[in-house]
Amino acid sequence: MKGREKIEMKKIEKEDDLYATFYKLRDELFMEASELCTTCKVDIGVIIFSPTGEPHSFFHPNADKVFNRFLGRDMPRDDADQLAEALARARVEQLEQQLHELEVQQEIEEERAKKLDELFAQDGIVGWPGVPIDQMDMEMVTNLEAKIDNLLLQLEEHAKKLTEEASSSNVPPSKI
């Protein structure tokens, strides 16, 4: 399903397409239900039947708790259950935070790699040569060494320039 695109609701006649569509949409539905549980901290139950009549379900935290709550038999939980649930939710939040931090770090590293590629491209080096070091001949080693030396000089000059600019403006230099 694409965003808010209107999809004509009609029965899928071809049996293979029907099964494929069912399982794809089932997975999407269960992923959305899981995301709803995580983001909104809700209990949820979803039961659907496949075209062959086979039941498929998703429950959070479990079927008994969802059914009891739905039927109004939501028993007061004892302290151990409440503590276990609070710890589980705290762990999920911690993992979500770690995931977010890793995604941010990945974006930073991708941007850093892009900048390094631009530096290499300016000096004629387009990434690392596609040859392992132990398979390079003397000419390739000498050329690569010269390019690396040149790159190191450029980096030293750039770092010196950034340090001078930072000391004159009292702003700490940013990381590349």
C-alpha cells in the first residue's frame, strides 16, 4: 500500500495473487500493530483468517491479558506483574534510544565518508584501488604512497587552518 493512494476494493480472482497479497498485507498489519504497541504503549489483539480459513493472530502483551481486558475481567495486577511490565517497557525504550543513536551515528559516518570521497576525488584518488596490497606492483605502491602523503599534507594544512580560525573566533573546531 502506498501512502494515501486510493486502491479499488475488489476480490482478487487469481488464487496465487490472493495468497501473496494476504500474506504481504498480514505482515504489514502485524508490523503496524507492533509499532502501535511500542510507540503508544497499548495492549492490542488482532485476529485474521487467511483465504483458506487458517487463523493468524498478533497479541501484545499476550492473548489472555487482551481478552480479559476486552471482556472486562481485567484483574488488578500484582506488584510483580507490574514491575515486570515496567522493566520490559523500560528495556524497549532503552533499545529504541540506542537504535536512534546508532541511526544518527550512521548518518554522521555516511556524511564523513562522503566528505572523504570528495577529498580523494579532488586529488585524483577515487576510493581505494581495487587491488589488495599484496597484489600491488611497485609502481602502484609508489603512486599510492605519494597520493597518501599528499593527502596527509592537505589534511594537516586544513586542520591548522581550522585551528587558527577557531582560536580567532573562540569557537571549537567541529569534527569532520
